[in-house]
Amino acid sequence: MKKLVLVGLVGLGSLVMAQTYYSVLPYAGAINYSGDTTKDNGHVGGVYLSAFESPYKVELDAEHTRIKYKDTTPTLNQNDFTGIFHYYQGYNLDYKVGMHHISSDDELTDKANIYLAGILYYQTLKYNAGVNLYYSDYSNLSTSPKICQISPKAGINFGNYYSKTGSFYAGAKVDYIHPTSNKDKNNLKSNYTSIELSLSNYKGAFTTKLSGWIGKRVFDVANGGFIVNNLTGVQKAGAKISESYKIDKKSNVKVEYSYTKFDGDTSGTAHSNTYLASYNYNF
């Protein structure tokens, strides 16, 4: 449903009709761990909301994560809350600012605030380029770290949506992570860098996306600020595949699988497999 707001223009004797668009996206998933880790399995669930009325957009997300362990470590419960505000200048620039808050049983990262800002230049259905900046303020303990992250990205569209293969979008992103305090207390190096490549295909009612990354990440922020890896341990590689199906003009469903390789609890390597399903309704 479109919300119509009538705004009088002084001296012009006319009315402008501003349209507000809303989106609701509940999601849920399961996580399995293997290898050199005491983590056993977990569950995640949340809801994403957005409202757009040109030139502004507001995004909100609330998420709960629960992780169980193989040993006597108590079950970890964590709540994440994200709010992001966008301002669109003309038809080519998107500015955003926001914050991600963490409330967790993990004392090292409890009560954390992640501040974010970004700019994106885009030519619709042609190409885009931008950068996101993050400052993660973990201050609950005297040993809690503080992290700066810069994530430049770019992408290009190609192909024909109405052809047999459909249209494509190819993207690339670099994450540069720099711990600024308590590096020694958390066994952190000075810098961590990773490179991620993605490819999306749009054909009819289906959207297929593949992505993968290599390098090293720790305390990283992903998905534009909605995902924060606040658990200690260096991630070394990851991959993701998702399939989205458009039910009608207002709704679509999506399933996603992601794999992450990270340092184990001792000297080995551990892995996580995450399965996620979501439903998006626009009105």
C-alpha cells in the first residue's frame, strides 16, 4: 500500500503527492559448527523493516542469536539492533549513517556500539562504486578492543534480462580492519584484509547470487552494517549462495547457505554452516 502525503506549494497553487513505501522481512536460520571448536550449533531469527519516501529511507533490524556449546560453556544469547538512515541526492548518490548495538552474554563485547557511515555513487542498472566506514566500540571491559574498518566496493551490471540467461551483476569488495586498542590483550595483529567477489543473476522470478572471499577477518562488520562478527577468532575464508523467488509484485521468498572457515580453539581449523530463510513483503 502506498501512503499518499499531500504537500501544498506556496505560490504555485498545486499539490505534490509523495509516496511512502514499506518493507517487512522476517527471517530465521540454523548454524552448525565442526572442527576444532567447542561451539556445537545455533539458531538465529529476526525481522527487518524499512520505510522509503524520497529522498529519505530508514532501515531497522532486530535479531536474536543463540549458540550452544559441546562442553560445559553456558549457552550464548545475543540480541542485535541496527538502525540506518539514508539520504538520496538526486538519482546517483546515496549517503547513509547508522548504528548497530549488541547486547550479549559475551562480556568482552556486551553493550557494544558499532557506528557506520557510507556513500555510494550509482548509475541504475549500469554500475556503482562506494565505501563504508565502521567504528566498533567495545567498552564493556577494560580489555575490550576498539576496531576501525574501511570497506570500498564497486560493481557492474551486464547482460539482457529478457535473454535466455538473464541479466547479471558482478561486485567486488575489500575489507580493511585495523584494531586501535587492546590488540595485545586479545592477540590481535595490526591489520586484517580480505577480498570478496560476488555474482548475481536475474532471470524471470528468480535471483541467484554467489559470493566468496579470502583473506583474514576479525571483529568484522558485513552486509552494510547489519551483521557483526563480535566473537573472537580469525576468519580465513567464506562462501555464500542464495536463491530468491518473486511470488508476486509485493512479496518474495529467499533461501541462503553460507560457509565460513575460522581459527580453531587450539591449533586447528573450524567451520560453520549457516542456513537461512526469509520472506519479504512490500506495501
